[in-house]
Amino acid sequence: MDKRLIWVPIAVIAMYTFVPWILSRVFGVGSYSRGKTPGKVALTFDDGPDPQYTPMLLELLKQYRVKATFFVLGSKAEQYPELVRRIHEEGHEIGIHNYTHVSNWILLPRQVRNGQIERSLDVVERITGFRPTLYRPPWGIINLFDFRLPKSLDIVLWSVMAGDWRSSRPGDEGKLADKLIRKISHGSIVLLHDCGDTFGAKPEAPGYMLKALKTVLEHLRQREWDLVTVGEMRKLDSRANARCMSRTKKAVVAVWLQWERLFAKIFGIRPVDEKNTFLKLRVRRYTGDHPIVLEDGEVIRKGDRIAELHLDNELLFHLGSTARSTMHLTVQMIRRMEQLMPQLRKMLVDDPEFRDVKGLYGISLIHRGPDKFGFTVLDLPDGLFALFTKLYLRLLMYVIHPQGNERLKTKTDLLVPKIIAISKRELVNRYIA
């Protein structure tokens, strides 16, 4: 048995679990964990409702005239509908936290979406008449397919976690209050729990949390900070300059681009023109099971040598950040393609490495326009490869597009990866010197 095959299931598991967790928790990809507006803090409560502690929490919040966000378990909401109704009627925000407190890592995508998320949404909607738009997965753990949740549902994590679920003895409330006061800052989303019967929690912990919370609310009142719901915080953030990139986004871009440089070096991907690096190539065998039938009659089959097309995402990011509009960006891309196509022809004809390639092949979300340059645009065959490619390219769009998260929520029907290909014969004839 080829020892390299052992790494295949390990890679699949990592892509399904650890990679999404790192992207969401460390880099904030596909999730919201902190606000940007000074003087605003959002309190969030998980795992309820609980018949003992949730009413006590609601009384405390009412006393301080504070609105919070509750991420309820669907099963608990079903069991205590009167508490969910009260949370809603008192002006608090309700999100969901799965139907049962189980990790998305050990569930199949369909089980997460239908058995946990949709079921919980239906429960809350039946009780309140409103369908939640916020989702917090148990333990903040998501799998790869959670990036494909409906655009009407936003994943919300947190920026402050004080371990309140571990409180179990007198004095813990003081330590918890001190920790929260020390950690809370501008834009904090605070994770707390109004129920103590989930795995790893102490049953009496919410009681100590409530005592600590009273101290924290007094502290925040003295500092004249506003306590808002997650939804309100998001609205405030949306009013900020959409083109202003956060430090987190800059870090994501820096890491991603560093990875792309390493990838290009490992696989020998090189630009068509060192001064205009918009297009890059590498030669390989075509490994797809489905032949690619091009408009000029050429057919690329499994095993044929091809020149694989890559866009310079670092250059794309720079162009997108400095473009005055989407039309301006489009014009710049077209001009670069016009400059590169004759050079691409010369490379394919003169460079010995490219002499036996059958054509050029790539997969991209940018597939409206290549037909003008002679490329055939084709749908990706259905299957796991198409699904993983779509997820990867959407992540790439989030990273390199200046308004990545907003772009993923607009015209989503256009964000479908497609094959773009052209035969060597067509390219040579079309761009004859």
C-alpha cells in the first residue's frame, strides 16, 4: 500500500474540522466575534433557557435596563417555550445554539443543517413568530460545510470568555467578575451561560455567574458603556467605512498570501510576464475523469499535458483595494489580459516545457469575460471536487476581496466556480504574431 494514501483521510479530517476552526476562531473567516464601535459591549448567554436561572437573569437585566443576546438550544426552547417567549417579549435577541449541545465535528453536514440548525430555527419561530438570524455552534466549533449555511444565518462567536461554567464554590463569583472586568474592552462580545447542565459545566455555575454579572454591570454603568445586542452591534459596525480593513483581516490576508507564495514555489507556478504577473502557469497532467470538450473541437482527456492557469491573487488584492469601483477593477483586469495573451502564445510556442501541452485549463469564480479571449467556459461536474473547490474559492474571495464578507452575501448565484479552457491550437491561431 502506498504510504502516501495514509495522509488522505488525515487531510480530509483536518479540512473538515481543524482548518475551519482555525479560519473562524483565529482569523474570523465566516464568523463575527467582535464589534468595532467604541464604548459598546454585547452580552451573550448560551445553553438555555433554564427554568431556575434564566428568570433570575432576565430580572437582573431588567433591573439594569440591559438588552442581551440569548443563544438557545432548540430542545430546551421546546421544553420551556414560556421562557423563550418572555426573552423575546422583553426585547432581548434570540439566536440558536443547535438543537442539542453536540459538536458539529462529529456530525454529518446534513445532520448539522437539518437535525440541529433548521430544527432549532423552526422551534423558536413557532414560539415567537420570528425566525432567528444568528447561530453560535456549541463550543464555537464549526466544520467545513458550515461555511455554506444560508446567507440569512450569521455565525457569531465571542471575544471574551471567562470560564463561568466552571464556577462551583463561594468566592468564584469575585474571581469571575475581576476576570470579566479585566477582559472586556470596546466591541467585546462576552460569552456567558444561563444553564449549567451541559457537558463540562457545573450545575451551580449560573448562580455564581449572576452574582459576578451584577458587579460587572455596575462597573460598566460607571464607565458609561452601552450594552447592546449582537444585532445592534453589527448594525453599528456596518455604518463604518466598508473599505477600512481591520487588523484581523490584514493578518488573514498576510497569512494567505504567504501560503500562496509557498504553494507557487513548491509546484513551480511561474508568471507569464515577470512585470505583469496577473496570469501564472504550471504544466501538469489533466487528472479529471470527465473530458473537456472545447469549442474548436479539441478534447482534453485524462492524462493529457496541460498548462494550468492561476491568477496572481496578491496582485488581485492590490487591484481590488485601489480600484475606484467594480467597473474600474474589471477594466484593469481586461487590459492586463489583453497584454498577456500574445506573450502567452509566445511562451507556448517557444518554451520547450510547453510544446506538448494540449491546452490551457483553470477553475475560477472570475469566468464572465474569458470567452472574449477565446476561452471555453464550462460547468464543473458535480461531486466532492466541485463542492470543495467552491468552498475554497469562496474563502479566497473573502480574503482577497476588500469587502469579502459583504461580497459573499450579494449575487451569490454568480459565485459558482467554472472551468475556463482554451486549446493550444486556438490560442496560437487567435493571437498570431
